[in-house]
Amino acid sequence: MEEPKLDACEYECPHCAEQERIGVHNRAEQLLKCHACKKTFAVSKGTPFAGAQYPLWVIALVLSLLAHGCPVPAIVAAFFIDERTVSDWRNKAGQHGQRVHDEIIGGGKVELGQVQLDELCINTQLGKVWMATAMSVFSRLFLGGAVSQQRDKTLIQRVVQQVHAAAGGLCQAVLFAVDGFAAYPNAIRKFFFTPEHTGAVGRPPHRLWPDLHIVQVVKSRAGRKLVDITRKALHGSLLRAEELIALSQTSLGVINTAFIERLNATVRLSSRRSLPGQSTFLDSPHPPTRSHH
């Protein structure tokens, strides 16, 4: 497989952020030159490929395999690459992904629409952990997540806070679809409000966003058999919630958490073949594994 052709128009100078006056300095060494600040830089600068001694396509292939749950020993055996090198690529990619996620999603420019939240329990080599995740349904955009050893309100508050940061605090129409865990409604009300300044002494009263809606899906089971599903509105208008569901799912539908459940099912499947420390785009102040990214 050949390296992609070098096109200077696709790059921005990492020194001065110039985008127009970029030229090829050394095609063999993949170097570019900024004619604004007169500095040269490698095309891989600021990426997980920086300083790599392997072809970029090899690293990209290995990272794709890791992302789909391929065990590191299998990659080592197939490509004859040292395990420490594979782990280093994985760690750099995780750190880079976290920076990109924080800049784009955490920058507060996301139109939320319908947001689904869910949590799942995963067995790791060092014990059970709980993961809470959030997704914007219309774009299928992963808004954030959190990891904890406990399924509690603190875990839920961390992921809801990330959703609020993605919106930039900008009051907008948003529908939250959650399961029966009681921590969700309280966490949402804790962050999605606007302070109403009246001039009086003390903390201004909090007014929930006017177009904020919370719906809940509660599934009843007998053993592993699903016997009943209860759907209800916890806050806001049920009619308006149905409108937001139709807009975000581009079709009529019922209250559900199917989209985030599918994402979590993919995470669960990958985690069964993952090693401790495999990078995720999750906030984890007290991870149970040896390292996190």
C-alpha cells in the first residue's frame, strides 16, 4: 500500500495557523513550509503519527484493528511489531482523540436535539466498572462519557455535565431520553437551567430551559425475558417530545433509548477483547485499570 500523495492545501501551519501560504518543502521526508512564518513542519506534527518510524498506513491499520477490539497479541503475531510499539500507538491515538473531542465537542457548538443517555456494566481484568454515555441522536454524535466503580448520581452528573458543555450553555430545544435510573432527571435539572438575575441579594433563582424535555423508558423483565415497557414524560411536554423525536430520528417513532443502547452494545463487545488501559473517550477520575486515556 502506498502513502497518500502530499497536498499542501490540506494543511495548516502549527506555528502561526496560516492556511493559504503552505508549500511542499521536502516531499521525500513529508515536510511542508509555511511562507508566512518561514518555518517548516512535518505533515504528522500534532498527530499520533508524529515521529513514527513505520509507514502511516501500517499505523492506521493497526489502530483500526485496535478500535474494533483486535487483541494486541494478535497484532504482534501478524505484523511482527513489538508489543510496546503497539501500546505506544494506542496511547498516542487515545490522547489525540481526547484532545480533538475536547476541542470540538467540548467547545460548546453542538445542537443537541434528542440526547439519549445510558449506562452499562463491564467486567474487566481488574473488576467491574460502570460506564455512562451520551449521544446526540440526529447526528449519532458521541457527546461524552464517564467511568466509575459505582453506579451512582456522581457518575451520571459527570456525563450530563459534558452534554451541557457540548451545548455551550446555550439555551436550546433538547429532549433527554433516559432509562429508569432515578439519578438522570435530577442531574439534568442540576445543569440545564438559566439563572434569573433579579437584583435581589443571594443566589439568583434557577429557571430550567423553556424547551427542555425529559422522557423515560422503563423495561420490566422476568429473568432475561422482557415482559413490559413503560414510557412516560418526566418534564416538559409529551407532544413536544414526540416532535423532537420525529425531527431527530427523521421519522415518527416512540420514546426509546435504542440508539445509545446500540452504541453501548458495541462498546461491550469490544471491551471483551480489550486489554486494561485501552483508550476511550471517557472521563474517569478514578479508573480501576492501570492506565486510561
